[in-house]
Amino acid sequence: MKAAQHYGVHQIPDIGFSNAYLAETDGQGLILIDTGTPGKEGKVLTYLASIGKKPGDISYIVLTHPDADHSGSAAELKRLTGAKLAIGELDAPRLSGEQKLKEARGLGGAMIGLFGAFMKVERVKPDLALKDGDSVGPLSIVHTPGHTDGSISVYKPGEAIFVGDLLRTDGSGNLKLASPNMSRDMDEVKRSTEKISRLEFAMLLPGHGKPVEEDAATKLRTFVANGFR
């Protein structure tokens, strides 16, 4: 992600089939956004070492939502780094174990059940339950529900937005909405997408697929104007 480095954003390699990112801040430590599936903490620490950073340099771990492929290594990374763990307030009970990790019907429910049979996620109580408009260091929190009740996007004003599973990209780098089979409310997904399309950013960093590294806000507005196609 050479372009991403310009904005102080790093995509952590070899994290699995979801994306995890590091955001640099001015004098406030690093912010880790999502953690991959269980057992990926070593990948995060290896990448930190490769850029001359230590575990304690991570000040916050922010989860865009609590699905296992995004929160799976959160508990262990919280222990290893001493970072504060944050998630959207409506998703906090799922992360802590007060509610089921994910509920979905049909094919999505079957896939989640199969996924859960092979993957055990350690539940952990977050330090921060984030609301729309909150800040984590220099990053702003945008409540973007639809994939889950409490899904958030993490916004570095004018530069980058981390959208979790609200949006994804295909093999050609084209924007796609969240997977209908894995999302709670697709109408809400569309409303959340329209919401972030009114922001300004150069890069859009999804939870799955390659980041959109240039003119991302313009591309997103075109995607919305074309009926999410």
C-alpha cells in the first residue's frame, strides 16, 4: 500500500481473508483497526517490528464490528499491547459475550454456524463503547449500521475512511455493498453508504478486498449515484 503510507495508513499483510490496518497519529501512538481472525496477533506484532514499532506503541484497538473475522484476535492483542479496546456501542454486548456474536437468517446463518464450529473467539469487554461523532485520537467515529447494528466507520478527515464490512471491493477494485447474506439490513447499508459519501477522503479502506487508494470519495459518490452499481 504505497499510496496508503502517504496518509500514515498501513495494511497489515497476511492477516487472513479480512483486512486489518494501522493508522499513525501525531504523538498519540498507533491505532489498530480490526484484528483479523483468532490467532493473528503474531502477524500484527511481526508487522509492527518490521516498521520499527513495539506492541506498546498501539494506543487503541478499534473494531468496526464484532464479527469473528474482524475481532478474533482482539482479546489477545489487548493483553499484548495494553491498548484500549473500542467498538460501536450497539455491538459492545456481542463482543463481551452478553449477546450472540452474530445472528443471521438463511444462507448467512448457515455460514456463520459453520464458521463458528471451526473458530472460537475469546469474548472481551471493550474499554470504550463508541457513538456517532466520538473521537479516538485524531480519528472520528461514524455510526454506519446495516451490516450489524453497531457497525462503525473510522474517519481520518480529508484523508481516509475505514468502513469495515459496509463496503467491499471485487477483484477489479470496484466498490460493492456489504454481502446481503451476512448483513442485518441492506436498506440501512445503503443509507449508511450515502452518509459516508458526503464526507471527503482520498482513500477508502474496506474490510474485504483491496483499498481504493485514489479519488475514493468521488468514486463512492458515483457508485451511490449509479444506484450502488
